[in-house]
Amino acid sequence: MVENTWVLPDLKTKEDEAKILQALHRIWGVRDVTVQVDTGEVFVSFEEAESSSQDFEQALIELGYDAKGRTE
């Protein structure tokens, strides 16, 4: 299992949190998603054989977030 964290400067509201949770839980292989609005962080754990970090990053970008701040 792989765990990644993205820092999203535009993550501000509970609506943002709900939108991100819904979108990322749709990606094949996801095991857990945690969104912390107060810090702007999104934590994702997933099975590497089923998806990649790029899948999650692309989903965040498609939602309108600057998802370049990935850490592992």
C-alpha cells in the first residue's frame, strides 16, 4: 500500500472536503482518503497495483485544485 499527501492551498471549506472525498473514493484501488480543511492537506492510501499517484493528482486538478504539492 502507498500513502501520499497533497497540500492544496485552495482547500478552504467543508464543501471542498466533500467534493474531494467523493471524487477520490471513486478511483480504483483507493483504501482511505482523509481531508483536513484547516491545514489544506489531503491524505490518500491506495494499492499501487490498482492505481497510481498520478490518478489522484489528476482528479484533484480536474476538481480545480493546484495539486503539485505531493509528498510521500
